[in-house]
Amino acid sequence: MSHIINVPEIFGTDVFNEATMRERLESETYHAWKQCISTGSALPLEVANEIAEAMKVWATEKGATHYTHWFQPMTGITAEKHDSFIAPTGDGRVIMEFSGSELVRGEPDASSFPSGGLRATFEARGYTAWDPTAFAFVKDGSLYIPTCFFSYTGEALDKKTPLLRSLDEISREAVRILRLFGDTETQRVKVSVGPEQEYFLIPKSLYAQRLDLRLTGRTLFGAPAPKGQELDDHYFGTIRTRVSSFMKDLDEQLWRLGILSKTKHNEGAPCQHELAPIYSDAGNACDSNQLVMEIMKKCAAKHDLVCLLHEKPFAGVAGSGKHNNWSLCTDTGKNLFKPGKTPRQNAQFLVFLAAFIKGVDEYQDFLRSTVAHAGNDHRLGVTEAPPAIISIFLGDELTAVVESIINGTNYTDPKKSLMRIGVDVLPSIPKDTTDRNRTSPVAFTGNKFEFRMLGSSQSIAGPNIALNTIMAEELGKFADILENAENFDAALQKLVCDTLTEHQRIIFNGNGYSDEWKEEAARRGLSNHCNTAQALPTYVSQKNIDLVTKRGIFTESEFRARYEIHMQSYKKVIAIEARTCVDMVLHQILPAAVHYSRDLAKSVIDKKAVGVTCKAEQSLLDRLSAACDRVYDKCQALSDKLAAIPEQTEAAVNYMSDTIVPAMETLREDADLLEQLTDKTYWPYPTYSDLLFY
Ligand code: ADP
Ligand code: MG
């Protein structure tokens, strides 16, 4: 195991990246590709042919025999179908072939992917098209071509297409603002994203014994272990050997694929870990995060571990999220959320800040709905993840600046009457003091915003599409005002001041876990959608439909189709969990308790026969039998309820949330009591102590 990794040498070796393209393509072809990327135009077929040929040669040198169009359908994970490069030569032999048209367009038989009703069955075909902004790579003997996935009629059926659309929108509007501040150089504003990925690792042999983990990704039953995370001895603790060899292996694979894996450490809960990459362009970050999740799972298997990406694998210990660090950066390398040194730079910073605050306030429901998902219902609002109420944490310094603008007072010198935007210098904002609040769903952390509501298993596409679109909309409105202003400075002052005043309610620096905040947020009129059934329907509000269609991110039918898919997915996930509960109770939990009860009863009879007291056995037997009866009744009740799920989507989602979920919870209470009362040798699957403290 002691092999030495030469990181710079292996980094990106499995990617057909820009350096490889420059090296392997004719200069004309390379420049034609560059041109297409910068203008967003289609690749001419001759160019595609040459790139395909070079890719094939490169990939076969790396051992690839197949190619696949790799895409991100609405399942939230990635999809691939592999074709070999072989072409018969007519004399019983084959050659390896790969054409430009095979590179740029594919037609997977995609009828089984969720489309939310967008594809009628008579036109079930879906098409994939190479996204030339994303590099092809070799993995497991195939050349992977990142693609967008759409229907015959051109409707997006994936998560990548709207993300790319939103990136164009935000760039266009941000550049308009930059021009107003005299920036003539920037051609494109990019969204940089760094997603921090949390996950659990448990032994494969134990995982295999739990039906709930195998079918649903989380434990549906399990009494708490005597020890939890109260000693804080896992967070940043020494990484055990088996896990560190997994991490080493994982890093190597990610680096080969050009993924900037940077930080790894143990997280709060036992068996919980985190990986953070260096941030990159949002499209790339989205692809990379999908690969990170997939490779984590595969790599864990090699080390006899299982990687759990579920938001809440274990009740009573912290669940897993994915902090989405988000900021805007010009193609000349300037971070637009970095407070500047000159009054002019600061004014520009404040415009971007005000637009962000306004957007998050106005579209809080939209943002919240993008993370509404069965697994995340166990996290949001519980005191380990942000509350379900959206608010923005700015930190003391920036809040003081905002307040001084709103109140017309000077931040640094109370004697001066007014903080004049574009004239005064902002106080410096130290990065380390901005990250104190861990309870905030959206936190300013020095030069970026950290959106912390995303669940660990979710694609990062959803919230990033929302953030980009909201921001594009607000920047666009600001640009309309400022471009037409007679006096730019006065208009700027008024715009920033009015915006901050109007949207101040979304700023909150306090403890998001407290009950006072819930009351205060309600007074401020902020939404508190505490579960998926409440949050998801707001996705398709008229306001959101207007926003996404106006911005060209989704057509109305694409948008509604997504809503339908998310609603259906919630319903299906809860139904699978509930059926698994019933299965485990009837086939494992009750039988175990019954066997143990029978042996206890025998013992009672035997002991009584010889005149020995058997108080313990008798008492245990009574408690076990009573709990068994309750478990049986509750299981039967759950089964009956499962048979009565309404047809209509909204009604079904509400039913799952209001009826099925509580029925599962109450069943679990008694089932977990059975676990606590039953001799461990009778218990049919590993307990929390076994799983978390192996
Ligand atoms: P933490 O949030 O744990 O304090 P850091 O702030 O160092 O950790 O970084 C967390 C993540 O934020 C990393 O993935 C990092 O690359 C990313 N990040 C840092 N700067 C930016 C930025 N300007 N835009 C987007 N992501 C960023
Ligand atoms: Mg963080």
C-alpha cells in the first residue's frame, strides 16, 4: 500500500483537457474549438471529426475500448450507455472508429428516465449533445463525453442544460453592471462553486445485513447507541487506517480525473467524513461533484466499506449536507464578492451585495424548494443543519456597513452624517470573523456566499440554477436603472440604500436554532417551510414561472415537468421506506422478539417447576409481549395506510408527509424498544453500536 503518488504528474492525466487538446490537435482545429467555446456556437463537423479522432487515439492509448455520452438526467445521478469503438472491416477483423457525429450527438434509448410527462411514449427518444465546455475523460475503460440531454422537441431533460443557460444569463447581466463601473475588459463573468461533500463510511459486511440501508440508504430502525457524538472526539480526529487508505485511493482517482480534491477530515458524527475541492466553474463543479459521489461509492467498495450519501443515515447523530460555496468571478480573475480597496470598487461590491440580498429575499421560497427532498427533511430545521427559514448572515462588519447605509450614518466616523456609496471607503472585512455563525443557511464568508441547505446526496445543479437566475434577474433590473440614470452616483446611492432598506428583513446574524428566531422570522414575514410537502409546491408559483421563463432558463412545460418529477420522487421514496419498514418488522423484528419471548417463557416455566423465582424473565416477557403487540398493530396500520395512497400528485405528497411518515415514526419507537429488550444474539441485524463504533 505504500506507493508514492506524484501528484503533479498524475493530475488530470485521464482528462482530454485543454493542454492535451493543444498538444494533440492541429492548431487550426484547436483554435476552431476555442472559438466555439468563447462564442457558444456549434462545432463544424470537420472540426468535430478531427477532435473525435484525436480523442479516440488518446483514449485507446489509455486502454479505453468504449465511449459513452455521460449525462445528468432528473434522477439526480448520472447516466451512461457504452458503445465500443469497433467497426468491422469486412474480412472478419475490426478497426477502432469514432466520428465527429458520434462525438457531438447521441441517441440513447432513454424512455425510462423521468421526464415529468415531457415525452409522450410515442416519442420516447432522448438526445445527448456534447457540452464542449466540459472535457472528456477516461474512466473504467471508456471515454466519457459530458453531454446535455434533451427531448426530440428540444426540451431539457437533464440538470446540466438549465445550469448552462443560467450561467449565460448571469454573465450577461453581470457584465452590464461591470461596464457601468468602467470595466471594458471583462468578456464573461463566471460563477465559481466549491461544494463541500459530507459522507459516512461503514463496513460493507454490516451494511449487507441491513435491508433498510440497502434499499433506502438510511436506517429506518435502530435504538441509539450508548455513545453518540457528545464527546466531540470524532470531529477533525485522527483518521483510522482503513479510512485513510480509502481517502488516499479516492484522492488519486479524483486527481487523475482533474478534480481538485483539497481537504479531507473527519466530521462531527462517528464514521462521518468530509471532502472539499478547490472551487471551479459552476458547470465543472457540478460534473465533478457527481463524479466525487460516484467514485466515493466505488472506491469504498474496494476497501470493504460502504459510502452512505444519504442526508440522515442514522437517527440521533448529525446528518450529511453539502455546503455550496458560491461567488462571481470575472474572466480577468476578479472576485466580485470581494470588498475592494477603493471607493469605486466598494460601490461595485455593494451593488452585487444588494442584488444578492434582494434576490434571496424575493425568491426565498424558490431557493428553499430546490433543496426540498425526502432525505433533507430529516436535517433542515433540526439543530445540526440550518433552519428551514432562509436568511442571510453577513457578519458584524458588513452588517454595520449595511446599517450605516440604511440609517444614513457613517460607519467609521459617527460625526460624518452619511455613508456615501462610491465615495467612502469600506472598513476592511476580515475573512476569519465572518464564518462564526454555523447555523445560517446563507452565510457571507469573506468573498463568497455559502449556501448550506443542500443535502449530501443532491445534485448541486438545482440551487445553483436558482442562485444564478435570481442574481441575473436582480442585476438586470439594477442595470436597467443605472444605465438610464442622469446622475450615476446619485442613482447608485439611492438604489443601494433603497434595496438594503427594503430587504433588510432577510439579514440575520443570530442563532438560527433558537425558538425566538422562528417567532422573529414569522414577524418579519419570512417563510418557514419545514418539510418537502410544504416547500415543493412553491417551486411552481407564478412568480417563479415568470422568472425562469423570462430568463430563458426553463420553458413553462420544462419547469412544471421538473416539479412533477420531484413530487413523484418524494412520494416514491417515502413509499419505499414504508414498505421496507413493514418488511423488516414482519420478517426480522417481530420474529426475533417472538423467539426470544418464547425462550424466556420456557425459562419461566422451567424455573417455576423447580421453585426458583423468575422476576426478571417474567417482567421482560411482559414488556416484550406488550411491545410486540403494539409493533404488530402499528405495522398493520402502516400497511393499511400504504394501501390508500391518493392518486393525485399533491394529495399523495401531503398524505405521505402527514400520514405515512408519522406512522413510520411511531412504529419505529416500539420496534426500537424491542431491540433494547431483546437478547443481542437473537437480533437479526447490526445495531447502531455495531455500525458506528466498529
Ligand atoms: P470552510 O467553509 O470549511 O471554512 P473554506 O472557506 O476554506 O472552508 O472553503 C470551503 C470551500 O469554499 C472550498 O471548496 C473552497 O474552494 C470554496 N471557495 C473558496 N473561495 C471560493 C470562491 N471565491 N468561490 C466559490 N467557492 C470558494
Ligand atoms: Mg464551509
